[in-house]
Amino acid sequence: MYKLNLSEINAFFAKIAQNEKLYIPADNGKGGARYTEWAEGVELSNACNTERSAKDFFFPQTENLVDFKVNGKKIEVIDSREECEDFVVFGVRACDVKSFEILDSVYLTDPIDSYYKNRREHGTVISLACSAPEETCFCRTFGIDATKPAGDARAYIAGDSLYIEALTEKGSALLSSLGIAETDDTAAVYAQIAETEKKLAELPLAALEAKDFTKKQLDAFNAPVWAGLSQTCLGCGSCTFVCPTCQCYDIKDFDTGHGIKRFRCWDSCMYSDFTMMAHGTPRNTQLEKFRQRFMHKLVYYPMNNDGVYGCVGCGRCLKKCPISMNIVKVMKSLGEVTE
Amino acid sequence: MQKVMIERAAELLSSGKVNRVLGWRAGLFAHDNTPSVFTDAADLQANFVYNEFCGANLSKYLVKESDKEGTVAVFLKPCDTYSFNQLIAEHKIKRDNVYAIGVQCNGMKDVNDREKLEERCASCKSRKHVAYDELIGESGEILDSNRFDMVEKLENMTSEERFEFWRGELSRCVRCNACRNVCPACTCEKCIFDNPDSGSANKAPADPFEENLFHIIRAFHVAGRCTDCGECSRVCPENIPLHLLNRKFIKDINELYGEYQAGETVNERGPLVNYTQGDAEPSVVYERGNS
Amino acid sequence: MQMNDNTFRPKIVAFCCNWCSYAGADLAGTNRLNYPADVKIIRVPCSCRVNPTFVLRAFGRGADGVIICGCHPGDCHYTSGNYYARRRMTLLFSMLDYLGIERERTRVEWVSAAEGAKFAQTMNSFVETVTKLGKNKRLEDLRCKK
């Protein structure tokens, strides 16, 4: 494991930023944190997690796909793909790292999404173990260990030191190039892990269980509880857009007046034109739209991915939903129904 | 309060006066209450909640609820009653199908900083219920609020500073539409921004222009009808102070066309569907402070 | 006259009421009064037909200035359309100013069908004002740039 004093952390960031862009969670001045490109003066936030998830790095909200230039009857097709440079993301929490796996299973299986793959290949993820989980955290429910996040490398902040270890070749190549001292004395790290584990076990949502709904999918689908749960849903996209695993997108054409810009953007199953087809939308009521979101995460996705849930328990939707409806409430209600 | 409200709601249900009660359902914590419709006394006893985290304005739900069979009882905080009135004025709520219970409100707490009052409550405009069938607790007075302070501060900045301020705020928009969907004044069946035939539909803030367009039009479309309930800012996941756009319109209306509070009464003509021959010319804008 | 290609020529969109200003523009034409060709006229049935979205989209798609011309207050073909337009545009322009977008880029003028000279003069003065401001950079859609 590499070790450096926290007072040298900015020098450490500077060293990484010499060669490639570095993004770290920094305070946004509004009581939260967001990923910010590191530059002199940008300080690592103490927040438990960023308000927006880290999926933006690999699956940005909008992405140009292709341009069409129209000249009379001639249409020229232009590849408007943005050249992606190597970049490093530091400070990704275990839940968000897990979300990359979920996005990978969608975008990196055949047919491979070359836009996503391009960004994924250029990015190096340095995760950061949690030490102060919040009341809205429930990653344990999905078997995620907040104290041992995955990624290309993982870091711990214990006492006055930053410990960091490589987990992949990419991570090890990056770390070995930085010239930081190695250490065998990792007692502080293990002490912190033990302490965090205790905190995790005491979280208010620690007892939340992820039931296997896949065997009772029809019961889940037809459960009467959906009516009550979705009753006051506003049909906005807050939950979708802060979610690290929501992966649906729409492809839109924008008429610039002298051509067409084709881009993709995040879509939300809560929206009226989600999966719109020639005959209309298959889900007309808010109940159906609402149900789709949670069935996807708790039933359809696990059915197709060996029981892995499409939720990582980051708790962002618990904080951001305007009416405070969320996946935990859904899981509790649904759990009772499918007992 | 909560106990009295539950008892009264149960009574209304059992007497058959109403067949549903619109209120707040307790969540996982003390601060994540969800608007909900209750139909039986046991559910009310177990799950109905009224505490300082019941910020959600229930009046918009009445657009759908009052269209259903039977009467629905609803709990309205003072500022919610303004939205309620405004919706009645716009013929969006069937008043006869609603039994409105005004409830006392001492200000709601900010979910993100639970010691503090929400911004909108710290600059509360009125503790007075402007519409109700019965009242639980006290109805207060219209307050002398400082709610335009920030608007004034912005007005006194230079044009460049204002531009920078709003770029900084609006560039965070993710276009989740929460501000629009929660707004009691936004009741179009098909919003221009969702309608592919409008030419302005868009799902993402794909360009800074889209952010400006969306937020100007959102605020403009409710200008003169916005009661300043502050829901837009409460629900914004990016904490954009959207109410400052709405308050600018309210302030301009007050200054140019006379004091007006949307939702105060149900039969007044709104300022944008009204005029006088002596109205100010648009050039009045050029004559103001900083450019 | 030789045009210098480097001088900035603003794009101006003028929404003109069918019953007055549009005829006023016609009159300016038949009287051979000069006004810059940078002004693109869009005919509307009444000044109150102009939705704020029209103004914003004109800017988004490359306009440097937007002017709305209608009948003089009291002379609206539909009795009161221009009164409503007056309130709406006042609030809209004030909002644009509030967002830091140069307020001189927007204007409302009342021009009757008999005021060909006023039409030409209004356009001349508006083009001059917008030329001084330069290109609209704060409210343009970057995707529409060539």
C-alpha cells in the first residue's frame, strides 16, 4: 500500500493532474459536493458523497452522436464524436463504483456502445472507502462493502494519512508513476475499516433486506401496493437523473437551421414520451411508469444479470425526491406483498 | 396538532362527509413525509403525520382528486390556500368536491439543514389562510415580508454580474422538470416542452440557451398566477433558487401594475389578462438602474 | 456602395402587426425610404400574437435584436391586443435584463399604417443601437452557429 500525509494531498493531486485531467469531489458552496476538475485551490470535500452520481463521466447527460450537413439534395454525415482524453476520477464511493459495473453490463455487452467504451477506456477510477456513512445509505443491502470499494485503485483516509492501493494494471501503472512511498504499516486502515463496519451496522436502513422478487415477478407486478406508492408521484425525473445506475437514453435530432445534430440524452421512465412508439406509449398512467422504474431495478435487471440488483443503495433518490417516495419504501411495501 | 388532525379526519371519514383525506404520510425518518390519500381510520392513526417537514403543497393534487367521485378532505397550510384559491379561479379544482381544512403552520424546516427554516418560510409572506371550510389551530396575519431583498440585490448588480450569477445557477439544471411538475400553477395537460410538435420540446439542457429558454418560459407562464409558494426551489435537486425568477415577475407586477397577490381572492382578474390604458411602456425597462 | 465584409451587420427580427406596422413597412417601401436590409420582418395578426418563446427562439437562432411593432395603444384592430402585448413584453424584457441579457436588444414600437417614415426611422435607430452592442452572445444557441 502507498501512504502519504494528508497535508501532501494537493501535491499528490497536482502530480496526477500533470499528465491527465483529474476530477475530485469538491464542495459546491451549496452544502453539497460535486465532481470538479482539480486545479490549484480545489479542495477534496468531506461530504459522504456527491449530489450527482459519477456516471456522468462515462455516460454524460448529453452526448453528440453524429451531425448531418444538408446541402440541397446532398447529405453529408459527420462523425461529431468528441475526442476523449485520459482522465482520472478520485474519490468515487463503493456504491458508485458498483454502478459502473451495472452500466458496463448494459453498454459493454454485445452490441458494444462505442461511445461509452471510449470513455470507459480513457478513465481511471480511484475509489475512496467510506468512513462516515449517512442515514440514507443502504449499500449493504445489495452486498456492497463500503469499506472495500472496487475501481482501478482504492484509497483510505485514516488519521492524518491517505493510504492507497492498486487493484488493476491501470491503477498500478498510475500509482507507480507518482513516486509515493510504500508502507507495510496498514494497521490504521484496518482499524478504520472495523470502525466503519460498526457504523454501517448501526445505520437506520442496515436491516433493509433485498428480497428475491424474481421468482414472484407476477405477484410483484400485480401488487396492489403500486397504486398507493405511485399515487402522488409528480412524474419528474429527479430520481432518474441522480441515480448512478439509471441508464436509459433517448436519441434526438436538433435542427440547427443548416443541418441536423443527432445527440443522445438521459431519458426517464417517468416522462410522457418514454419508449414512445408509433402507436403511442405502452405505459400511459403514472402507476405504470412508476412501476417500470422499480421493476427494472428490482426484478427485470436481476432476472437478466444473475440476481444482481439494478440499485446500489447510494441513497440519492431518498434525498432528492420532491415527495420523498423512494426505492426503500417500495422495497418494504413490495417485500410485505410477496412474502 | 397532528392528533387533532387525525381525529378530525377520521370523524369526517366515518360520518361519510368525505370519502378520502389528502394529507402527509410518515416516512422512514422524521423528515421524509410523502403526500398521500387516506381512506380509512386505521391507516390515518398509524401513518398520518404533520410535523415541520410537511412542506409539500397539497393543492395541486386536488386538480385530479376533485375530479373523482365523492368529496375529498385536504389539509392546507396558509401558503397552500393561496395556490388552492388560484386553482379554483382557473377552474382547475371543483370546489364542491373539496372539504378544505386550514392548518396552522409555523414554518417548515429545511430538509438539507434541519435546524434551519426553509428559505421560503424564513421570508414568509402570510400566515393567513385565505380559504378553508374549517380551521385547526390559528390563522395568522399577512406578514411584512422581506422576500424581495434578494431580487433587489440582483437588480442592483451590473448586467455582467447578473449574467454570471444566473449562468452559475442555471448551468446546474438537469432538466428533471421537478420545478414544473410540482408547481400548482403549471397545469397544462401537454407542456410545450414535452410536445414534439411545439419545436421547443427538449429533454436535456443540451445548450445554455435551452436552460435559459426553459427557465424564462417556465417562470413567465406562471407570471401573474404564481402565488410564491416556493415549491419550485424546494424540490430542485440542484438547489437552484428558481423562486428568484418568479419573484422578479411578482415584484415587477407590483411596481408597474399595482400590488397583486395571486390566489388572495378567486374573482380578481390576473395582471397579465388585464390592462389599463395608462400602463407603462416597455421602454420603462431601459430607464432602470444598472445595465 | 461597396460593403466592407468585416463590419458587423446585426440580424434583426421585426414582428409586425398585419393591420398597422406591416402596412407601415409597405408604405416605407413605396415611399422609397431607406432602412437597413438587416431587418427581417415576420408578419403577425396582432402584436399580442407574439409569444415570449418567439422572441427567445429568434435570439437562440441567431438574431441580435428583436423588435415588436404594433398599433398605437387604443387603435388595436382587435380592440385590446396591443395592451396585453405591452404588459407581456414589458415583463419579458425586464426578465431578460434581470438575467443579464442586454435590454437594448429588445424593443416595442407602435407604428401605424400611415407612419412609413416612423417605421424607417425606428428600424434605423434600432439597427444602430444593436450594431453598437455587437453580436448577441448571451442568448444564442451555440448549436445553431455555422
